[in-house]
Amino acid sequence: MTITSRGIGLLVGACLLLLLGFRFGYPELTLLGTAAAIALGCAVAAAAWRPRLGVDRHADPDRVGRGESATMTLTVRNGGRVRSANLIAEDRCGNRPVPVPLLRLRPGRDTTVSYPVPTHRRGVVPVGPLRVTGRDALGLVVVARAHGDVARVWVHPRIHPLTAVPTGVARSMDGRVDRVPHGSITFDSLREYVVGDELRRVHWRTSARIGELMVRENLDTSLPQLVVLLDDRAAAHPVVVDGVAETFESACEAAASVVAAARREELPVTLVLVADPGTGDDFLDRLAAAELRTTSRITGEARERADGAEQPPRADGGRADGGEKPPRADVGGEPLRADVGGEPLRAVLNRLRQQRLGDTLIFLTGPGGRDDLGQLGTLRATYPSVLAGVFGDPVRTPAEPAGVRVLDVADGVEFAAEWDGVRRW
């Protein structure tokens, strides 16, 4: 509750009138001061009335691509039984206020307001809560309250169609990368014969032994497994205009395009962010919420491995420099915030080397990440195919690190064109 300047003036005037009236014996001044105090008290009582408003909001749709249209529909219902609501309300859509008329909203009635949600930028747009401002008839006291929950509209990066996908390297049945030739067919299991199966796939020896037809089920071991590594470090995208790094937006579009193409071809794909180890099933939601970070969030184990690479452990479990042993997070615990020597990329590459998430690695970065491309060459033993996309670098150098194919592009559209032209993985 906030008293306005008019209310402050009335309060000061009431105090002066009452003081002068009682001090010098003027009943008229006392009457005026009492009337002013009563008016201020009635204003406080009127502003303190809390309307029973029900707020329901619906986004159509709640997940859109950048530049596509999205509409928020807000329904406000007066749940009171006696008094009509005559309020000033505004909804919050991102950083923009949206006025909502609640003039003479009768008991049991509702009003509906629809307005567009800005989708010109990738991100998560918070909508709400509804802010209702109540004031008395004289404008002496103002009360602002929030009603309803906050809804979110996920603005996904643009997806540019990609026609080509990497051929990949075959994997064995236990999931480890091996050197089986491309396109080979490997035996997987046996199953019962179904009408329409080819007779050349019947395993006659097993069929004769058990008395019914059994068919071989084969597995194509040359199925590629893609790993998309998105560089979300602020140092990799140094050019920021109006709070937006266009190179990072282009990298997000490229990541969305690659993952969408892999999903279309039903290929296994993993999305990894350098400075944010968060997980999620919907890769588009992760890309919509991705932000540039100046510090990394890694697990205690990753930090311990990185610190151990710099300082050898002592016999008592401490560090050679006399520092304390870094905290260790349990598997599945909350990640710890750490800045591993300012090199979160090194920690992520170590994790990728140890876990072997696939056979084809795609690294997407900005002009500030070109000097880090040499570190990708150390992953060739684990990821035989490594490709890097550098966005917005004004100085494009034709030299490529050993074993790494580099695409120097300006934006997501150029990346899609260069990607489809790649013939060597």
C-alpha cells in the first residue's frame, strides 16, 4: 500500500488542523481536521479491499520458432458476489506492459484480452503475473497486487533444412566405437517368422532344432551417432549489440538444424553445451533457454579432474600446493558452480573423451573460439569425424587444425549451405 502525494498533503493538513483547533480552541479547524482524517481512513479501507479475481492465461502456441506468431489469451473473472471490480490492471509480457481493462467487471462475470507475444528474439518469454492496481475515488492511496501465475512462451531458434547427414563410423553391439565398414549388416537376434519375411533370412538350423521357422534380425552397425557441442561461453561471442550476440544466435540455429536433421533421419544425437551441463529431453527448449555464460557449471568430479591435471595429488589426498581438496559431488547431485582455470571447454572435452557419446562431433562456436579449435584434434581417437563451425569471424583463415573440418560462415543460412556441400567426414 502506497500513499500518494495528494494523500500525504491531506494527512499533513489534517494533523495541522487538529493541532491548531485543539491548541487555540477553534472547533471549525478541529472539524475540518477530523473530516480530512476520516476521508484518509476511508481511502485506506477502500484501497485495502482485495478483489477475488481468477486469472487464467493460455498461450497459442506456447512453443514457436523465432519470428513466428504467438498469442496470449488472458481471462479475468470476478469471483466476488456483491461488488463490481473497477480496477486498473496490466499484464507483463517480457519487458513490455500490456494494459488490461477491468472497468465495472460485475460479480461472476469475466473478461478476455488477447495480445501478441514478441517472438523476434530467441529465448524464454515470461508472461505475467497480472498486476492489479486499486485506488480510492480521491486518489489518496494506491495498492498494487499480483494475481495469477507466470506463463512462459518458448521461442525456439530458426531451423534451416539440411539435406545431408554424416555417414558416421560403425559401432559394435556393446556401444563402443569400432572400425566395421560402412553399411555393413551385423547379426542381432532371432525371432519367429512372420508372413512377408524373406526366406533367405530364415535360420534353418535353429528352425529345424525347435520345430518352427526362425528369422535372423540384423542390425546396421554403420548408424552414425552425432554429438553437437554448442559453445555458450561469453568469450567465444565477444560482439554483443543491444544485449544480443548474433554469432551465438546463428550457432543456436545451426545446432537446431543439425539436431532436427538427425531426428528426421532417426539418428541418435546428443546436444551438449560447453558452460551449461543441464540436461533435457526437448533439445529445442534447451536451445531456447541457452544463454551466454562467463562461468561454467560443472560437477565436482569434473572440477577435481581438471584441478588434478594441474596439481598432482599428495599421499594424504590433498594437493601439492597445500590447498584443500575440492568438493566432490555425488552422481546425480546438484552441479557445482566453478571456473576451472577459465577453461570450461577443456573440462567438457575431457568428459566427451571419456564417455564416448558418439562417432561424429560437431563443434559450433563464435570468432572468440577459433583459438580453441586445436583442442578438438585430441578427440580424433574417440570421434573419427570432427567438424567445427565458426560464425561471424571477419578474418577467415583457410588453415584447418589436423583432423578437423572447419566451416567459416556468417550465419545459419550460410552454415546450412556449407553443410550440405561437405563431402568428406
